[in-house]
Amino acid sequence: MQKRVKTIEETNLLAMEFVKMLKGGETIALIGDLGAGKTAFVRGCLAAMGFEGAVKSPTFTVMNEYDVDFGRIQHVQHLDLYRFTLADEIEAMHLGDLHAPNAIMFVEWPNVLEEELIRPDIEVRIEIEEEGRRIEIAGDRFQLAG
Amino acid sequence: MRILGIETSCDETALACAEFQDGKLTTLWSDIASQMKKHAEFGGVVPEVAARLHLELLSTMLQARKDEIVTVDAIAVTAGPGLKPALRSGIEAAKTLAWTLQKPLIAVSHLEGHVYANWLDQRPPALPALVLLVSGGHTELALMGEDGSFTLLGETLDDAVGEAFDKVAKMLSLGYPGGPAISKLAKEGDRAAFAFPRGFANEDHLNFSYSGLKTSVLYTLRKHEDQLGDLTFRANIAASFEAAAIDALMIKTRKALEKHEVKSLLLGGGVTANGLLRARTAELADEFDVDLRLPELKLTGDNAIMIAAAGAFHLEHLSNPFTLEARSTWPLGS
């Protein structure tokens, strides 16, 4: 599906629809330029899952973790591979160990390296337009109504 | 007494030793891997993250200082906040040393380390103090009480100020790290050329937001795409951005100084190397008649001597060398 959003409120509404479709265990790739609103989308998802605290950019911290209580989803990992320059560095993080049926993982800049290191179940592409953003959501094992 | 400091929370692998006597802290030695790797003994490029995760770098550094390490009286290690696998490298090394040398182990907050950098090799700052921490990963205002306790007053709700510098530098195709590159370009530009937003300027709370500033710069660059190669345009963007970024810090620091009576203003973190920030905080400190402490330039980035320094003030809070664990989040004051 794809949707055009003009305001952050519209992004948040889309995020609300999006998280309802999650079953737990998904890896979600976030693709878009600097300033496209990748973290803003994650913030919307976390808010929709009832998380009330600040959702900060993971660019420097690499990974931020959140505890939520949203159906089967209890943990949310928010990663950013933007600063990585070597595949070894990403492999050394043992991202596979973080996988759990009650956790979902958002990954910003999953394609920062040429090698395919992350196999996302869902891709969220955000493009900056003249007015607002175009958000496209796709996934092989995943069908979003709308 | 001598305190060993170990830091592996972020990009640097660092090891240092401080002497703590009569309330004064003196640097004995301070090694940082990203600098040391230039030395022949390491050879080639060291992939920092991988190296720190595999403990190789730290092992080499510990080996190089082994004669000095056996003389320490306590071991301080960064236990958070940071990436857990990275933190664990330092923590496991510290636990092993503490057990084998039978010395006390102290878990230190990386953020407190940045604050205590202002105690090193100088007269200790007077408390209470207002603390402003500014780096790639942090933007925080806190109150440090006379007893050394911290109360968080405000923090960024999205991007950190240093991250904004790096991302705007990236948009302008300047190098990494972005801070110095932006500041250099800004010197040639007009700070008032573009009216970029100051996050939460009119809100009474003391939180920060840099995401809007980043997006505003992005929109301006997209709108003037044809001028991207023009030096004056680029310099004006850099200057206006830098002014907005530093202004936003000053607006909240001023509000905090109005609300809280303090004796010192303590700065910490990588962004404290910024010239405009240094100048503006000096003006503010004069106006409010508080003692401004800025870390020496070599201590603005991550290092282990600041961890040893913070450890000196937590000798009564020892950790168990069998159970100490990394904390991915550890807000000041908790």
C-alpha cells in the first residue's frame, strides 16, 4: 500500500493502522533520505503501541530499546545503521540474537552497505514530496489493508 | 589513591588512570584507541566497533599498561548508557581486573563522566551547578546538587545537537565529523541569512528538539538546489544553522539559570569544542555571575580519564564483579 501524508498527525494515523497489522517478530526496514521522517514514523508506531516516553534518534546510540504492552508485542528495537562502514561491525552486533516472537525491530538505513545484512519482513519507504511525504509499505509475508 | 578508568560505550576504546588526593584529581595517563591506532604496533585500520566488541583492542591496551595497572586502588568502568555489546567489552574487562587484583569495582555513567571531566587537573567546581551535556548522542540539562546528586531538568526529545551538526554537514557534503566542518564554513557566512527554528524556544519546559531544525535546513537546500555549489549560499546555511543550534541551547540554559540558583555552569560532551557555544556560554556565565567550566578540548570527546574521575566520587557505591551488567539507558539522576 502507499499513502500520501501532509502532516505528522496523518503519519501518526497511518502508524496506528500499521502497528495493528503486526504479529510480533517482524523486522521492519525504514528507507528514506535524511530528514524524510523515519524516526518520526517509529515514534508514531510506539505512541500507537502505548509508549509514552521520548523516542530519540538512534543514529549515535545505534540501537534504542523500548518496552511496550501491545498484544503479543512486548519489546521494540529501533536501530540505525547509518554510521556503519564495515559489514564486520554490523555482524559483530549479533542482530539475530535480538529476534524474538514478542519483539519487533525497526531498522533505519538497512542498505548502508552493499552486502545484504538485514532481511526485512516489511519495507517502509518514505519519500519527501513538495507537500508532505509519500509512505509506501510493502512486505512478502505481509498484507496491509488499504 | 589511583583509579583506573575503562570506557567502551561509544566510538572510542579508552583506558586511563587518575590520582585522587585531597579532593583533587590529577591525570596520570590517558590512552584512546582511535588515536593510538595510528601507532605502528596496531598497524592497518582498526574497525572500531568490531574491535571493541571482540575485546582485542582493549586487551592490547591493557597489556601495554600492565605494570601500571597492578598499582591501581580501584577500577571504574562505563556501565551505560550505550550499546550493550560495546559496553560489555569494557565491563567484562573491568570485572576480571577487579576480581584478579582484588580491587573495588565502580560502575560509572558515561554522562557523569563528561561532567566530572571538569574536575580533572583543576580546582573542583563549586556546587550546586547547572550541567549542560552536548554531544552526538546527548543533549541534556541537569542540576547537580551540593551532594553530587543529579536531577534531570530537560533533554532532547528527538535528535541530539551533535547529530544535527553531523546531518547538516552531510546535506552540505562536508566531511565527518560535521561539527568542525560546519563551524569553519559558518565563519564566512551570515548567521541571519536564514531564519531556522529554535526548538521549543517559546515553551516553558527545558527540553530540546533538533529534528525540526534538520528538516528546515533540508527544505531550504531543496528549495535552492541551484545554489548548492555557491560558496556564499553554503556559508550562509552553515552560519544560520549553527546560530540556531547554539541559540536553542542558550535559550534553555538561560531559562534554567533563571529558575535555579547555582554557583557553576558545567559543560560536557563533544559539542563543547564548538567556538560559538564556548563564546555564548561565557557571556551567559558572566551575566548570571556563575563559574563557567568547559572541558579542555582534548577532553571534550569520549575518553577514560573522565570515567576514572567520576569513579573517584562513587567510592561508596561499589559494584559486584560477578553481577555488574551493562545498562543501555541510564538517564542522569537515576
